[in-house]
Amino acid sequence: MTWKQMFTSSVGKKFVMALTGIFLISFLVVHVGLNACIWANDNGKMFNVAAHFMGTTILVRIMEIGLFLGIIVHLVQGYILNLQNQKRRSVGYAVEYGNRGSKWYSRSMGLLGTLLLLFLIMHIWHFWTPSRFGGMWSVQPLSEVTYPGTQIEYHNLYAEMLTVFQNPIIVILYVIGCISLAYHLMHGFESSFRTVGVHNNRYLTLIRYTGRGFSIIVSLAFAMMPVSMYLGWVK
Amino acid sequence: MEHYNMDLTLKIWRQKNRQSKGGFRTYEVKNISSEMSFLEMIDVLNEQLIMEGKEDPIAFDHDCREGICGMCSMYINGKPHGPWKATTVCQLHMRAFKNGETITVEPWRANSFPVVKDLVTDRSAFDRIIQAGGYISVNTGNAVDGNSVAVDKEKSDKAFYAAACIACGACVAACKNSSAMLFVSAKVSHLGLLPQGAPERQTRVVSMVAQMDKEGFGSCTNIQACEAACPKEISITNIARLNGEYLSAGLTMENKLTT
């Protein structure tokens, strides 16, 4: 079998979805961990230093390219597969019972993914572009901050967060984004491991419960960030 | 369970041939016994249609009528093989329905299963997938003495559960992607788990998946609707096993496979 055959058959295309999916899941671990620094209650110092590290370390910047590639491959392949799969049944059923035995979010990965994409565009525009390109497309120019003991000027991303999350509509949109993420992961986490061939029932059980826990905890943690900033829970 | 008779309204898909458009026709049947099977109820309707002489009887697939051949295939009220779990439509009995109910009957819907006539679909795509690799190439001879070939009990159980697949196509009918993965994975598991089928594991999975793609079935998104619709309760764990077999073939097979 050739590499091309391996990744372009119907099973192979799913490998691509699963592998990029698992990669994006691993990114979420890093993202949620770093962002949790806002709760250090030190007026954003720990968070800004962590963000500075991520933004200035060469290895992280290289991995960032991989991250964007991963997202693009995952979403393009996802849309292509979704479209192709829909075309497999030209004449539909008159009675759609819903699918007995399947969950609505498992059947709606395309829709949830689209919501996530819309969220991601907004999210990148809020934080990533101003941090990388200065105030170019920023909501407001990023303020710089220095901390005693160092001469480094840090992007005050913490202040950016505080500003962005003063708007209740933005906070609600972020919470909707996090709910979409939770349901997307609720199916995607377990499904990706099944797709790469995990069929041992002991591991499947482990992955199922890890996946559900991960989806809820990570999404809840993300959702609590804008909410706690809006409600002034962070100092 | 108490016996009762019922009058029913049936909305049934009628289609003259592959090319024609087709549509629903409504029929009334009276005095249907709750102990009849669903196919017997259709037989009664067909007798009625023949007696009236106005239109052709309804064409539908059936053979053994005891739930093992995999020929019967009706999508009843939005479910492949009807409302009962782990039951083919021939084993679905009329006690599943109430007097005065309206029942909608459709053929399997998938471009890979074109409608031949009324409720009959062409499922030869499955045969071609089997021809692509769902077999053992050599004659493995007579039954050998018990235990002369060691087979792990756990594996033999899994192989037997997978071998229960009757290739009816309900998995494709239930799947939103019209994917045939449950069927193909049942065959791959059934043969690959046993010692006689093991030497051809890699070529088998690659050839069968290639044929499955050629036939135009969709890809699997692990939504599990197939497993719920399967009259033989084939587990989707088989699909994960197929994925694993395919991955290992993809990583280690040196020769390009021509199919």
C-alpha cells in the first residue's frame, strides 16, 4: 500500500481527521493551562509572563505554524467529507425518526465545527492578531507593562481580556463557543481514538470517560474566563 | 400476549423500475392478526391487490423469513427493519402496531443501493466487496481434530459475534453517511481474528475498503446509528478494529496493491 492510498481512502481521510483532532485536543490542554493563570489574582502578571514566553520562544512559534496547519487541514477535510457523505443519499427518507442509538451532537459535528470556526475567527481577531501584529486590527492598542526586576516590556494581554470581556454580548458569544466546543469534543475525543484503531474495550472505556470529563472540564474552564472577568471575580 | 385484529393504513413506496421516479401510495388493510409477521401482512395486501386487478402487487425482498438470510429490507416508520431491536423485518410481528395506525414503508436509501422496484434494492455492492477480499484464498481442508489449531476463546467469541452479520444493509440504511463500515468491519473481524484468515489480514482489509470506496459508500463518523439498527447487534467495536487493521497495513505493507 502506498502512503497516498493510505491517507486518501475513506478510512485514510478519517485518519487525517482523527490525527489532526487529537493534535488540536493536545493544544487545548496547553491553552487552558496557560489561561488559567488569570486566576492567580496578581493583576495578570503570571498570565502576561506566560503569554510572553509563548510569544517569544522560537520552538513555540514553529509549533504555532503547525497548529494553524492542523486547524486548516481539520476543517477543510471535515467540510469535504461532510459534503461527500451527504451526496451518498440523493433520495432521502420521508420519515426521519432521528437516528436511534446516535446522539444529536455526534450527527452534528459539521454544524458544531462551523460554530467553532466562527468563534475562532472572532477569538483570533480579539487576541492573537493584536498580540502578534500590534494594534493593527486590534480592538484597542495593546498597552505595554513592565514588572519590577525585569526590563522586558510585556504585552498586557490581561488588560486586553479585561477590556474585551466588558461587553456582555461578547461574553455570551464566548460561552456559546465553549458549549459548541464541549459537544464537539464529547463526540470527537472518543471518535478520534476509534478511528485510529483503538478497539480494546478496556482502553475504549478509559477513553470514553476521559473524553467526557475532558470535554466538560476544559470547556467549563474556558467559559469561566470571560464570565469571571465580566463579573469582576479576578483581581 | 393477547391476540387482536387491526385495521391499518399503509403508505408504501411504489417505483416501477430503476429509472422511474416513484412515490408513495396509500392502502388500507383490514383484519390483520397481531400474530402475523410484517411480511405476511404485506402478503395479505398483495393478495388484495391481485384480486382487485388494478395494479401490480408490491415487490419486496424476502427469502428465509426466519431472520437469518438478510434479504428482507424495509424502512418502517423511520427505522430500518422497524421498531423492534435486534429484529429483521420478517421477524417483526404485527403486535408491534396498534389498530388504526398509519405505517410508512420505504426502501433502503443509498446511492449504492439503487431501487430496482418498489421496496427491492440492488445490494450487489456488498457481494462485490466480499469478492474483493472477504474470503480465505486457499482450501483449508476438512475439519481438523479439536484443539489441533489453538484458537483463543476471547478471539473466537468475537469472530463468531462478527460472523452473525447477514449483510442485509440496515447499517447503510441507518447511517447518515450511507457508510458500509459496519458490514465490512464485521467481515474483516470475522476472518481476521481466526487463524485460517490471519495470513491475508492486510490484503483483505485494503482490498475490501478499496472496493467499498469504489461502490460509493460514505465514510464512518462513529455515530453508532448502524449498531442500533443492526438486527444481529454487530458492535461498532468491529469498525475500530478495521481501522486498526487498515492502519497497520498502511504502515507496514510494502507492495502496492492492485485491485
